[in-house]
Amino acid sequence: MSRIGKKLIEIPQGVNVEISEKEIKVSGLKGELKQALHREIKVESKDGKILVSQRVEPSKKGRGLWGLYRALISNMVEGVSKGFEKKLEIEGVGFKAAVDADGLTMNLGFTNPVKIKKIDGVNFLVEKNVITVSGADKERVGHIAALIRKQKKAEPYKGKGIKYQGEKIRRKEGKKVVASK
């Protein structure tokens, strides 16, 4: 039995859920999300709650998919009602970011500026040295935030680069000068 799969998903006010045999569609204030369903997973909606279960005969693969699909659907419901966001901090002299029509442009000490293209459903916001990536789809928001961080990870000696807000960078000591005798 899946501990996560057994939990019911409550549908908040203003969220509409449409379930068909092969996919689930969730829409709300922040947008609309779709998810294809595996043939071993059954999804039902009763009394403002979503129940995820396995189809006919339980299998090892079905048990794994049961918890996965419950988590995916829960994230969809939360995303269209509240939304998700990741915040990244830029540290370093001359490092800066700006939002333009195509997406995000960052000056990170390279010869040319680094550009991240905008994806449908993901928004950028830059305030001083904090980049906020927000949207309804948790997977897309996390993916774009990881792409931004990958451009210049915070290095352990001076801490310059891009890191998630609240992330601790383990600092290293530099080389020590040996005193001559």
C-alpha cells in the first residue's frame, strides 16, 4: 500500500477538475494544467476530493505509479490555486539580471550576457539581486530555476555566483602562506 497514494486530495474553491480515461485537466486562477494518466492508475472525483487508486490487479509498477500520480495531481491542484515560486540570489561585483521581452538576461562576468528564454506559464521578476521564478507548473518552475543557477553556481571561496535563497554555501579557506625560516 502506498502511504502517499492513499491520501485524498482536496479541491479548493475556484479549482475545476476534469477527469477522462486517459488524462486529467485542472484549471484555476493561475492557469490550466494537463497530465496524461498511466493505464494502471484510476482517478475519481467525489464530494470535492480526488481519489487516486490502482486499477484491477496491484503490481509493483502500479504501486510506484500510485504515489507518483497522487503527488503530481496534488501539485497541479496547488499550482493552479496558489502557484509556485523559486527565488535565486546573485552575488558578485558586476553581476546583474534584467527581464526583457524574450526572457531573462544576466551579466555574470562572461564576455557575452547569458540569456534564458521565457517558457509559457513561467514568469520572471528581478528585484536588486533576487530573481523570482514563478508559475503554476512546479516542474517547469524548478527546471528554469535550475537552468538559471547552472549558468554560474556559487563558488566556495568567495561565494560569488547564483544560489537559491536560503541555500548555505560551504566556504573553503584559501591557500595559506608558509612563513620562511
